[in-house]
Amino acid sequence: MLQESRVAKTRKIRDLASGADFGQWLISNVGREDPVGDLAHDVVHDPDFPRDARHYPEALEYLQSQGYCLGAQNALAEAWNEYLARYPERAVKAAWCERCARAIVELPKGVLVWTESGGFEVLHTCCVQGVPRCSIDLHQLFDGPDLGGLNAFANECGAPSELVARLEARLRLWGFGARRRRQTKVYFIQEPKDGAIKIGYTSGPVERRRAALQTGHPEPLRVLATMDGDRSTEADLHARFGQYRRKGEWFAPHRELIQFIAALVPKVPRP
Ligand SMILES: [Zn+2]
């Protein structure tokens, strides 16, 4: 039982360290004085909210089924966009077919069609009926880092710009066009003899950073762990462990910080 709670605790720390999934991220916004904060407050008190939802439509469907107001539904879209802007690498691209309402997870099986009467429709290739005037495979259109291909296609079809804008907003919520940032890392580097720990971030090799920091330290510095993250991850950690700060980005090796770092390091099985 004790063992189990330790495992759960470690998992929680690791989840926090790897950054939150959408549900965790949303809940962390409790206290914000805006619609996203209000939604976060509602979700905290709603144990059935699908916190592990990987796609916006899953969470939206839940809100609709539970009779959440339109304001809450709009806040969900706002929250999802904010989450994807912050963690574009976590976007899981999928589209939803307008005929059968099922997900199109394998994008080569999806197509965007344009008809004068129906406007834009996202469909499974097998759900297309008749011969559309214009059509393009989903993966061709949206494989790039932005949705530039969409405008070219829309021009070709002569689609009105407000319909294009509405489609683009929907596609972004589905994870299309999320910009992947350059991969940066947050590192934990410790002074010798269980000394202070520096929490910093770098876009280059962590070893190079360690070597640069070594100047001014007679004994070797140690890289304790690294994790994916950027300046905002670093700022979150500085705030989180703020009470242990010694100077600048250096923190006392308090148990709480050590536990956090330990959860980032894969355990080596004892022989
Ligand atoms: Zn379909």
C-alpha cells in the first residue's frame, strides 16, 4: 500500500516534470480571472471531465453532453489553442469526418472537398459521395509547419474568405499547423559535494553548458538530469522551488528538489 502510494507520487512528479497533459494544464489555470480560469474552476469540481483527452473534440463532446453553457465551450477552444501554442510538440493531428462523425487519425484516409452547395467538408476518402468540384488529400494539404497550403487550395476553389477562416480555426483546434519550436532543454547541474543546484535552460548541448559553468568552480560540476522545456518551463521551476533559492539560478539541494530531479532519471535496476 505504502509502495503503491510512492509509485503514484513518483508518477505525479514525473507527469509534472514532463509538463502537463491538457487536463492537468487546464487545472493549473485555476485562479485566472478570465473564461479559461472559470472553466478550470468548473473542471476541478467535475471528476468526470476527460482530463486525459488528446483531442479537442473529445473534451467538447463531454461539455456538450453535460449541458455546459456556450461560454464554457468557447473557453475550451480558447484554452485548447493556448495549450497548443505553448506545447506544439504535443499536438496530435486528427480530423473528424462530417459524414460518419468518426475521427480520421490516419490522414492519408482523409480528404478536404469543396462544393458550391456544401462549402468545405472534411471527409474520409470512403465517405465522399459523388464527384466534388475540388478536393485535396488532408496529409498533402496540412503536412507543413503552417496552413499555407490551405489558402492556395481555397483560392483554386474560389471559396469565400470567411469560410476559409472558419475552417482554419477548426483545423488549428484539431492540431494542424502547430509550429514546432526548436527543441530546448532544462538542465539541473550541481556543485560538488551535494552543493547548490542550478536550474537553467539551453538550446545547445547540455555538456557544453556544463563546461562553460565549470569556469570558476575548482571541482567538477555534475549534470543531474535534463528534461524537455524552454524558458517558461525554467521560470515555472524557479517559482516552484523559489523558497530554496540561494542566488540567481542556484538552489539549495532540498529534498523536494532532489525528489523532483530523481523522478526525471530512469531507474537502473540493481543486479
Ligand atoms: Zn467518414
